[in-house]
Amino acid sequence: MLRTFDMGDWIWLSRTLGEEKAVNSQNKSFNIACPAPTADTGYIKLGHGSGGRMTEQLIEQAFLPALSNKILAEKEDASVVPLTADRLAFTTDSYVVSPIIFPGGDIGSLSVHGTVNDLCMRGAKPLYLSAAFIMEEGLCRARLETVVNSMRDACVESGIQLVTADTKVVNKGCADELFITTSGIGIIERQFVPSVSSAEEGDVVICSGDIGRHGMAIMAARAGLDLENTIESDSAPLNIMVDRLAEIGVSLHVLRDVTRGGLAGVLNEIAQASQVGIEIEELQIGVVDQVRAACEILGLDPLYVACEGRLVAIVKAVDEAIALEILRNSPHGQNAKTIGRVVAEHPERVVMRSRVGGRRIVDKLSGEQLPRIC
Amino acid sequence: MLRTFDMGDWIWLSRTLGEEKAVNSQNKSFNIACPAPTADTGYIKLGHGSGGRMTEQLIEQAFLPALSNKILAEKEDASVVPLTADRLAFTTDSYVVSPIIFPGGDIGSLSVHGTVNDLCMRGAKPLYLSAAFIMEEGLCRARLETVVNSMRDACVESGIQLVTADTKVVNKGCADELFITTSGIGIIERQFVPSVSSAEEGDVVICSGDIGRHGMAIMAARAGLDLENTIESDSAPLNIMVDRLAEIGVSLHVLRDVTRGGLAGVLNEIAQASQVGIEIEELQIGVVDQVRAACEILGLDPLYVACEGRLVAIVKAVDEAIALEILRNSPHGQNAKTIGRVVAEHPERVVMRSRVGGRRIVDKLSGEQLPRIC
């Protein structure tokens, strides 16, 4: 590390092909710039983040074959896209999940689903995506390509278009394989925008499926849990089901995807922002057996475990039947259920009626239950 | 680390206040979830990334006081913003600069300037910004707040509004203090959009100031170079000067900010994309003495060193005088100069006439000259 020398120390400086070395008066040698290897070794090197020829080659070989479209291929500083709406939705999320590839998905599909879902939770139609990659020196190219290909598939399924991207490389040990930050733009074509603060007394609380799969898939993969059946992440885009709900005119007071903080976190946010109470029924909340088993082994409560392909919809009671029918006929919504209702009592509190009939407050989690699950 | 046990191993599991421990049959104890410390120690902990109460507190204490506005304070999954244009510019960049605070700026101001500049290089008016923070466990809160405050100042100077954000925390050693990814949306109100592929024979090449300060400021700070005068980064927003150029009707064929790859990188990209030759004059390219000295010590060529507040404008020759006058009267443009011209000869090549009259090809850099300068 170059830290405390001053000019007087320097006696020799050489520039060899692609590698710069300096020797100080103690005859210790330092690298002052990174080697610029010419051979492709199958791993990411610092030179791939230079903005020079190696960056260009990496983008052309690892990113563009999977992701290219007319706009992205222009390689401009900013992409110019058409838009016809007077309001848009804009969102961003960083993904730091570990491991980056897990049963049911990887950091690539996750980063697309997460942003698509955040957009459609505001009633927006997802249109344009940006992706910024922070790669650790030494990242395996084959793993990067798996991730990039699954981003492409996720973009195709959800109908969003990746239009602008960035790549950075940091020294080995300064990141953990790969972080991806996606931002998304969607257009809002309808008058009413669902909001976390729009739940009303009498509304029903619908969840689009069983909970906890994503978090437990990651946790089981990370811990090497030897379960009878592998838990697959529920990571999925939710925009198609939201589109169908909105088209038919369901009163979507609140839409929220169940991510960090789990179902309990989401319901608490809604109760607080809308100044209402929420009552849920434990028996109506779907948790598949493997998830329940893994949670029991690890001492976790499924209510706090993240999903990445489930939503909570809070709708007028009169719309309950039609909303459930639409959800159950949509991809990723087969097991939708009404799990509770919005009440005037205990504002800002979520209360659960348990299997055995008792009632308990479902509080927000204070710290971290599962780190780096998204 | 929990890796290879199976269910049978487990004999004891306790949940103590905020910390979960498991003991296996070999009587080894593991943490299965992160501690959820209640006291504020002045450093970031994993629990701050949970999406629970600690995340909420961190956002309210460290981010919202500096950055809050009506839209951000809604704390929705995606922000809804008004927009009146039929085209917009969209861009993203991750910032991984080390050190995160340096003479003349920090990763916060840099991440705003970089995205504002990418937008205005397409002739767009920067409107909305997103910011995603990846924080390393143990990050000093005071340093985070310095960065966040300087983001606010940079937003104010450039007139962009931060409307959506995300925070993640990764384990100590899995990131390097702080990475920030910003994305930006701008509206395009004019018919002609500058593009890297629009340089034409006969155009003049203008650079808005001296080059290399940002890269050498970072490098000198990192290496602890003991220079007579500290080199300050040139990091700055360029949208005001671009606005003025466009308003007066200067023919902006190409606008490009000089970042990774330096002036040589940018000019090579333009020559390639526009299928033209570019000739530059070494004598016209501003390099301040400290930057030249630091470059000589470290064996670097200023032509390849990044700036973060300089642009190259390629305009019709008839507009040269007015463009220079506007730039020199704009903030951050006092030292604007014509540095060369676009020629029909040697397409895709940049050629420099040196101080002593010789001519040499200025090629693109292959690997990394200075890692992690942005």
C-alpha cells in the first residue's frame, strides 16, 4: 500500500507492459497502477473497470449479447427514451444478496423483479430499467453471465426494457462478488395511485400467496441446510396481476410487495401510514411445510421472513371476490387468500388471531432477522 | 459460519435479547441471526439494513434531515413525479471512490455531479434523482452524514431533486465503507440531442477547463503524496453551462463529460462513434502545475486521468467564439479553450501535435490507470 512516502523517497520508477512499479529508497517495490492483463482468464480484473478497452470488451462480451437493445447499444452517457404520460413512478434498490445464485433465482432476476414490483405497487406500468454493477475483482465470468442472462429473462417476462447501465470493478475483498443496483421508470395512466397511506376501515387484506420462501431459500442455501425438499425462492414479477386487478376496476387502496421485514413489516407500515388497525388470521396465512420446518430449525418467525414475489392488496370489501378470482388466475397468484381486514380499533397496530384463538400484537422487527437476503 | 450441519445436529437453540445462538452436538455455538443492538454507537450495524425499526431510525436521523422533500418523505416503494415532455433522458452510475472523502468533494457530491452531468450531456434538464446506499457494517455515522449533507448541497446547486432512495448494509469486509449508486431522469425539451456519434468534419473541439484534477486529487489522497499544494477535485455540475450554450443556440453536435478514461478516452469514443479523425494541440490542453507534478511522480499521463467537472463540446466552427465566451462566463468554465478540431483524415483516430511540434496517436487505454477514482 502506498501511504506515507514523500517525493524524496522515490528513486526508481518503471513502466513495464501493463504494469507500473515504483521502488522507494528502502528498495521496496509498490504497484502504482493495476496490471492490464491481455489474456481473458475467465475472471474479472480491476482493468475491466477502467473505462478503457477492457471495459469495452467486457461489456461487449458479457453484457450486450444478453441485454442489448437499440437504446442500450447506443452506449451514450444517458439514454433518451420516449414517454407519453404526465406522471411517472421512479424507484431504486441495491441488491446485495448472498449467495448471488440460489434455488429459484439469482441476484440478476431478483434485481429486475424487485424494481418491477416497486413500480407496479404504485399502479405504474414498468417501462425502463437501469442497472449498475459493482463487481469484485476475481468474480467468475461464468457466474456473471448466468446472472446477466437471468436479468434478460426477467426483463422479457415483465416487459421492462433495460436502457442504461454502468459497470465498476473494486479490489478483491472490497465487495462480495457482485452487487447490482437497479432503478426503474413506469408510467401512471390511471387517476388513482395506490398508496401505503390509503387503507380504510372495512377494507380486506389479501395476500397473493404463501410467505417466507425467498428468505428461507437464501438462508437454507447459505447455511447448507440439508432439507428433504429444496426451498425455491418466490422471486417473480407482480405487474401482470396488478394490471389485471386495475383493468377490471378493483379498488386498490394499498398495494405493497412483501420484502425486507416480511409480512409483519409491510402490515405495520400500512397500519402506521394509514392510521388504522389491521387484524389478521394466522390460519389464513400460507406457509409451506419446508419453510415452516426451516424457520423452526433456525428459530425464525415466517411473518418476518422476506418474499420477493408476493403482494399485499388492501381493497374495498365489495371487491374481495373478484380480486381473489383475478389473482388466482394470474401467474404467481394461484394461492391468493384473504388474510385479514382493516379495523378502526388499535390504530397503528397489527393484531393476529392465532391458530388456537388467542390474539397477539405483531410488532415490527427491530434489527436484522436475516441479513443480505435481497 | 453455518454450513454443513443437518437437523440431527441441533440440540439447543436459545433466543436471547437481540441475539440468536444455536449450539450443535459438538457443543459449538453459532450466531444464526445478527445482534440487534439498541444503543446508538455512532457506527452502522447490520441491523440498520433490516427494513425494520433500526433502518427506519437511521433513515430518519441520518438521511431525511439533509435530503427530505415532500416526495421523498412519503416513503413509498416508488415515487410518483409529474412530467411534461415526450422524451426523457435516463442514466445510472455506481460510485465506489476510495477514499470516500477527498479534497474538493466526497462520494456524495460526486454521485450527484456525475449523474447530473450524464443527463445534461444529452441536452436534458436534470429533474429527478434516485440514490441507493450500500453501507459496510462499521461505517462511521459522522462520515455518512458528511456525505449525505454534501449530496444535499450538490442537489441544490444543480437543481435536481432526490425523490427515491434505498439503503443496504453488508457485513464488515464485504464492501469498502460506502458505495452509492445514483440514477437520474431529465427532460429533453429541444429537438436536437447531442450524441457521441454526431461530430462532423470541420467542427471545433472545446474543453471546459484544465484536466486531471479529480483523478490526481484521489490518487494523491490515497497515496499520501506530500505535495506543496493540495490538489482539489474538479467535481462539479455542468448543467448550467450546457443550458446557456443551448439557450443561445450553439450547435452542440457532441457533449461529453471527461470521466473514466480521461480526455483521451472521451475523444477516442467520439472519433470511433462519429467515424471521424480528431486532432488536438498539446499546448492548448490545460494541466495545472500540481497535477502535472503528481502525474510525473506517479508515471501517469494527464490525458488519461479522470475529471468530474469538465466537458468536451464539439460545435460548428462558426459557433466557436460564442461558445467559448459563454463557457468562460459560467461557473466551472473559466478556463475553457479550443483544444482541437474534427478532421476527415485518420478516421477513428485521435492525433496530438505535441509541444515540440511532433505528432503522435493518442490511443485508448487498455486496462486500468487509476482504480476506484469514481
